Amino acid sequence: MLRRLGADYPGFKTATFTPGMNLVVAHTTAVSSDTDSRNSAGKSSLVELIHFLLGARADKRSLVTKKALRSFVFNLQMTWPGVGDLQVWRSGGRPGMVRIAPDITASGESGMFELDGPVEVSAERWTRLIERDLFNVREEHPGASGRTMLSFLARRVTAHGFNEATRTFSRQAEADATTNLAYMLGLDWQLADGYRQLAARKATRTQLRKAINDPVWGRIVGSPADLRGQITLAQAQVGRLQAQIAEFQVVPEYERVKEEADGIARRIKQLAQDDVIDQSNLEELSQAVTEAADVDVDYLEPVYQELGVVLNDQVRRRFEEVQTFHQSVVRNRRRFLEAEIAELTARLETRRTERARLGEEQSRLLRALNDGGALEALTALQQALAREQAALEALQHRYEAAQTLEASARQITAQRLQLQQAVTTDLDERAEQTSEATLLFSQYAQRLYGEGREAYLAIEAGPSSLQIRPHIHSDDSRGIGNMVIFCFDLTIAVLAHRHGRGPDFLIHDSHLFDGVDDRQLAAALTLAADVTRDEGMQYIATLNSDDLDKAVRRDFDPTPYLREPRLTDGLDNGGLFGFRF
């Protein structure tokens, strides 16, 4: 239960609450003019502050983050399960942090809390504690939200929470709202949450379909036909690289072997060039040997005789000496040339032998290099394979997404039908819970409108969500619509509290009573007082004094339920905050 709502500055009008019914009334003052309004007295602000202290998100549009209020620290005193009194402090200047005392953040197997404190926790952690202790949600709960359930127990006019009984704000998804309502009513909320998950899948599919039609974003997914062709090519490339790596042999000292093979190639080339030079010299020497022959001089003496010249013995002797010398020179030249030829021939043969040896060595080295490679080459191949495999995997994911997208519409339809059947079966099995909720709602409605008025709570498995429809037969007037919300909220609050799935308080803003007939208003307040007394709960309502006067005229006595503060439309300090801003 809530006990006290205050702030750390003296002008704030502290609100105090007790078990049972609590009425906070906004009055007009004697000096009020026709232009004054109790809409700024702080009735809705009181509900907003309670939400803020119970973990509501605070953004730039929130009440507590306004410049006039964000420096103040607001606090709430309440009764906490298993602990007793709990103090909560939070400021619009630091909305992300909440201070609580005592420390309830840790609990053991026995459920006993470590009562140390105060302690500061994040707003997110605080909401988890609220879910754990006020709503008894202790497992993974993607669909059940303590904040959403609190919004049913304390509707906010700023969120248009009074527009529809089964929604806490105007654009709330029905599947999200009914999942939380199912939890408080004791139905299979996890099964009901399946509708929310299907809705999320459908929304994703719709966005992907739009993306595929976009010329740029379409490449992110693509069509299955195109992706199949791309996957085939990518698989072939991966196969080729895998085969190369499987056959690859790392050659030790690859660079040294490669350098040795290059040196042999250069040596073979040099030997070939030397052979060309020596072969040319050999041919010239062979020609010179042929030309190095004795000169024929036998014709000289007959010539001299014919000329009548008789050669004496001295001349003839000197000629023979010259001839002998010339023959000697020719023989020496021939021996020299033959020696040179022999040397060239030997060099050519030596190089021929060396070329053969080098050729064999070069072949061996080239085979080694051809069969394998350096470790760097293998690493490069492995990196290329990793890139191609990653690209292939990305294509396969895109293909799976494209296939899923094509089949998702049929799958979603089939799963929705299966889920609808499963929820229908579950509702049949939980007839006790649905009957309890329906009868309680009908009982509350008949307290307001009489036993002749048709009133029931329809719960069924719809095509897109669990459907919960509170109904009171009427002429669709605004006042009766508001009383439908009143009876519905009272029903879920009582059932959640009875079965340990919710706290023991219910809060209604004065906007709920706008347009309500005075008879139903008096009956509603009387009903709230009786129910909260019998169920051991707390009901807090803010009212305008003229609405309360209508109930008083119908014999409703508010005196036992009036609580501080007394709000007015005064300009100076009449409102909740003690000043206008």
C-alpha cells in the first residue's frame, strides 16, 4: 500500500494515504473567477508522481523534468511485501537513478531480504524489483511488464489511458496489452505472448518486403533465384581453394631454394654465351689451320732458266735456307693453332658437362618449387579461402532470409491458426479463472446499474491477439464507458491481489468520473470502499469537489475517506506543488 507522497521543499503539499478508500479532492476557492480551473490543481500530477517514483520513464516531456521541478527530490513511502515500510526517492534531475531504503535488491533462497540501506539503484533495476516483489514475476518475461501492469492499476490521462479499457495508451498493441492482462487474470500469459511475437515477425517481414523493392536495400537480401546462382559460383571458388590447400606442400627455405634455382639459370645462360664465343673462335682457328701450309717454290728455278739466269750454288743454298725457315714457321703456327683448337674443344666439352649437371639440378629445384611453395603462400591461400567462405556464408544467410521471407507469410498464418487453437484450448482448461473474472466484473457492474443490466467479460482467442472485452449494455454514453473501465480495473486489481500476481492498490484520476451520472458515481465510490475493505486493499481517487457533491446528494458520505492534501484552484499555493509553473 501507498502511505505518503512528499518532496524535499516546504511548498509541496504532502499526500497521505491509508488502507481502504482515499479521496483527494480539488476545491474551488471563494475568490475563484470563471477563468480559474481545477485542471491545474495537481490531481493528475499526483498520479504522475506516483508513476515516476514507481519506475516510469522520464523524458524531456515528463512533468518532473520541467525546469521548475527537476531540482526537487520526490519521495514515496509504501508498504513492501516481506519488508514493511519502504522509502523511495527520485529526482527529475537524475531520473536514471532511484534511492530506496531499506536495501531490497538481494534476496536469498528463503526469500528473506538483506535489510541494509539506503541504496541507489538504476531505474531499470528498480522496475525489475517491482516486477519481482509486487507482481511476483521471477522468470524470463519478455511479454510481461511490471510497468505495463502498473499502468492498468494507475491509468494516466497524459497517455490517454481512459480511452479504452484494455489499453493503457492510445497506440498500445493489443497483443502487448492482453499479455499483461492475461498474467493478472491468471491465464497463460506466455501463450498469449505468442501473438506479440507473431506481430513482431509480421512487422519485420513487412519492412523486409519494402526493403527488397528498394534498389539499394534490395541487395541486402535479394531474390532466392539470384542468390542460388551466386551461391553456386561461391561454392565452386571455395572448392578450388580447398583443393589447392590440400595439395599444397610447404618447401623449407623456399626463398633460398628459389634463389639457388635463379642462380643456376643465370649460370646456364652464361655458359651458353661462352659457348657461342668459343665456338666462333674454334671455327676461325680451324680455318687458319687449313690456310697454314708450305708454299710451293719448285717453279722458281725453271722460270729463272727460261729467263737465261743461271743460279749459282750460293744463291741456291740461301734459297733452300729460306725455304726451310718458312716451313719451320708454318709448322710452328700449325702446332699453335692445333693447341688452341684443343683447348677450345676441351672448354666446350667441360661446359657441356657442367650444363648437363646444372640442368639436372635446376630440374630438381623447379620440381620442388612447382610441387609446393613458401609458408607465406600457404597463408595467403588460407586467407583467401577464409574470405570466400565468409562471403559464401553471408550469401547463404541472405538466401535463408529470402526463403524465410517468401515462406513467412504462410508460416505466420499457419502459426497464428495453431496459436489461436492453443489459446482456445487453454481458455477451456482455465474455465475457473475466466469464470471468476467474468462473474466478478458482472457483480461490480450490477452494483452500479442494477441486476437487470447485462454485463460480462468476454475472453476468447482472436486471430491476432487474446481478446478481452468488458461489456455493459448501454447507449454507448461516455459516462457508461468510463464505468466499464472502472469495473474492469477493479476486477483485475482484485484478482491480481487475491492470487499474488499484483499489488494491493488501485488509483483512478478524476478524468475517469467525467460525465458519469451522479447515481453511478455514488455507487462506484461506495463499491470501491466496500471492495477495498473486504479485500484488504487500497483505492485512491482524485475528484473535483462538484463531482463529489453529486455523490453526496445520492447519500454517499465521503468524510471517512477524505485525505490530505486539500487541493484548490488558487493561484498562489493552491495546487499540489505550491506554485504555478
